[in-house]
Amino acid sequence: MERVRIIAGQFRSRKLIAPDGLKTRPTSDRLRETLFNVLQPRIGGAVFADLYAGSGAVGLEALSRDAKHVHFAENAKPPLIALRENAGSLGLKEGVDHTVHMRGVEVALRAMAEAGTKLDLVFLDPPYEAMDELSGTLVLLATLPVLADGAVVIAEHSRKQSPPESVEALVRYRLLRQGDAALSFYTMQGDSD
């Protein structure tokens, strides 16, 4: 198991576990720090989704920084085990602090839509080679009624590839590159940054 840490907030410096191997590539500490520096004004009290969650490092960082609730979506067994162990080690209670959707992202998003969930912040981190899957998830987010007014969707991807500038009414308004990775920030057309 690989080691990752919470960067800031109530769980600052707490260690997390992540499965070994390239299939689960945890978002680096440095990239998470950059991400949360950008999101800091929005994170307190937000409903956050960590899609393709892996070990849950991004969503757990959001909870550490006072997100109200985090929805994790992951369907691979080793990352799910790590995610549950990580949440448990932080004393987080499923259903109160977070919800783990043990299924693919599409099924999880449809379940959230059916439940009337409104997401303020959404983080997507599919495998870098799965650009079609990333684009498909952006379409779902743009068309399902799961985004709150002013919601921000962030996609992590390889610096060498870039997701579309816009998908339906979802429009990229910012691109940050760091090392081999990049973050694309989207909002619904007409929503202000």
C-alpha cells in the first residue's frame, strides 16, 4: 500500500493508504494542495463528490476542510477497501459525513439524481487513458439534475490530453497544469465563477 497524507484542515498530516499499482493513481499531495487552494472559498459547507475516488484522498481532504458531505463513487475492490479504512481511521461515519457508492460513476450519479442530491463541487479522476469515460461523465453531469446553482466540476487529466472545452452547457473556465497532470475547471454556462 502506498502512503498519502491529508494536507490541511482538521485531519492535517493524517496518513492515508492507497492501493499499489498504476490502476489507482492517487492525486499527488502537491496537486491536491493546488486544487484546494483554488476551492478554499467554496469548500466550507459544500456537498462534494469524489468520482473515481480510489482511496478517497480528495474527498477526505474536502471533509478535513469543512465540506458538509462527500459522495464517493468507486467500483474497484482494493480502492474501496482503502477508502473505507481511511474514512474509519479519521472517525468519519458513513451516511453522516459521507456516502460511498460502490458502483460505477454513471449508476452513482443516476442514484444521486433520483435522491434529489445537489452537488456544489465535483472532482473527477478517471484513469488518464479513459478520456471517453471522462467526456461521458461530463455529459451526465451537464444533463442530470445533480449540480447545484454555481457548481464547479473539476477534472484531473494528463497534461498531454485535454478534455473538451465545453460539454452541453458545462464550460471550462480554467486550466491548471502541474507536472504530468492538469486540472480543468467547469461550470454551467451562465453561472459565475
